Amino acid sequence: MPETDLHTLLRSVRVWAPDATELRPFDPAAAPETPLPLFTRWFADAVAAGQPEPHTMSLATTDADGRPDARIVMLHGADADGWAFATHATSRKGRQLAAQPHAALVLYWPVLGRQVRVRGPVVAAPSEEGQADLHARSTGALAAALTGRQSEPLASLSELERRSREAWERARAEPGTPSPTWTLYRLRPTEVEFFQGDPDRRHVRLRYEETGEGADDGGAGTGGWRRVLLWP
């Protein structure tokens, strides 16, 4: 196999090719006063545009020493209580959130040239909510949770196959089986930024900043929001 020249390959890749991307106009003056309705609208747009796996997002955390980490997780919901995701409390990200309960999320929908960034503190939902969320999902999701030991060293793939097979059997036979360490987390945003790409690179960036003033129904936080335009 010939060796790949990474730099040449990178220069050959097109960003937002017209046959694969629709860069829509975005008027921030018409945006709602709170971020959640706009997020819901943009998410629905991504689904309607055929974006594969629009609910996947990057989750960035830091460990006890302040070193950053990131991975892709699934969005479990977004409402007045925050943006939700789940993992084992004993996993690497679970331990990091216990040490530093703040995080950032990024959702990217290339079919529309859009991304949404969310930052804020993270809280763990009560255990019964986490278990209810888990059992509302697929058998495979439960089997994965029951396999357990997430982020621990693995001796061999055969051990994973054995543990996974046992977990699948239990998930099918006992669909209500709890996974004690499985935890639903909610990021309560203090900032939410919406980015809309533009073909002339005049990208539109609108950031919502929590003010801590007044009532709020726009996606967690403790108060109202102000909107700020940003240079691209």
C-alpha cells in the first residue's frame, strides 16, 4: 500500500462543497430571546436536511489538574433543566466531572454549515432519572451499560466479547435491570453560541450569555439572557 501524504490529502478536501452543503441565511435580529427555541429549530432543520447522527456532540471536560479532554457522546435531551448526556460515574469523564463539574458541548451539522457551542456547570440527575433514561433506550444501550468497566484497561478483545455477550443476554431477559453507576448529567448553560457558515466567509456568530436576571425558560441557567454578535 502506498504511503499517504497527509498534508496533500488535507489540502484536497473541500469544506462545505455546494453539492453537499446548504449554507442558509441567518438573521440574528430575528433570533428568539432565549437559546433553547433556536436550538430546537436548528436541530429540527439538521434532521430534515438529512444530517447523519445530528444528536452526536463533542463533550469537553477537564481533570483535577486542569488538563482538557474531549470525546463524542449522544445528546439525550435539551430543556429548561439543561443539555443532557449520560455515562458511567466511574468512567474517565464521570471522574473528571466529579473533580471539575464544568463542561462544554459542540454540535456540528456540516450539511447546513452550522454548529452550536454550549458551556456551563454540570450536575448529576437523581439516580432514578438516570435509570429511567437508560431503560427508555434500546436493548443495546442497556447491554453496553451492563458491560460496565468503561475506561478501565482491557486485557483482550475476547474478554470484551464474553462480557458483552453476557450483558446482552441479561438485557434481553431482564430489561429492567439497573446499572448502578449509569448517570444522567445535565449541563446548565451560561453561554450558548450559534454559528452559521457563509460562502463568502462572513460567518454569523450569535452568542447568548446568561445574565442572572429575571425569569428564564430558555434552557436552564438561573436568569435571563443577552445576545451578543461576534466577529467570525
